[in-house]
Amino acid sequence: MSFCWENYIDLSEELINLAQNNPMEKAFLRTSISRAYYGVFCIARNYLKNNKNITNSSPEPHKFVIETLKNSQDNSEQIIGQYLATLRKERNLADYEDNYQVTTNKANLMLISANQALNFFQTLGVNIL
């Protein structure tokens, strides 16, 4: 059975909840942002492959998926691409920047973005499993 990438988005929410009053709060919040991004990214990658027969041959798969969606003729795909671009930007900061000022609010905004992207996948008739 295939992995359900939506579980990463559920995990993102759990990590935000666990962050409160935890000495590792910042680590939980950074990881939450990362999981929200990867959940949407993997769903988008599989959507392109399975529904559009578009596979990545680019050395930059993240950029390829985002740009493919953003440049689509379909409005829902364009919106997903925008959400994914925002999530990727924040994920890069959370994963690589020592001085990134992560907050619960920022992590929650990224979780909302991930869930909004999922809603647009559902409008496209995508079964997210």
C-alpha cells in the first residue's frame, strides 16, 4: 500500500500542538513547517505523474513541480503551485537558516496553506492516498 502523504500534514498539526510549553518548541515548529511542505510536495509530484502523465527529469524536482503547477492552464493547479512555492520558501528557512524566527503563528499559517492546497486537490478530484 502506498504511503499517505497527507499524514505528513496531520503530523505537522501534531507537532504544533506538542510545541507548546516544550523546551524544544522551535524544533517542533520548524519540523512542522517542513512536514507541511513535504506532504503537499509529494501529493503534487504524484498528481502530476499519475493524473497528468508528467514526470520529472529536472535536476531540481521541487522547482519543477512548483513551476509546472504555477504555469498550468488550470486555475486550481496554479493556486496549488502558489501554495507550494510559499511552503517551500518557509521550509527552506526552517530547515537551513540558523536565525529563522519561527513562531507558532507562522507554523499555523503554513499548516493552513497546506490544508488549502489539499482542498484544491480535492476540487481536481484527486484521491489523496
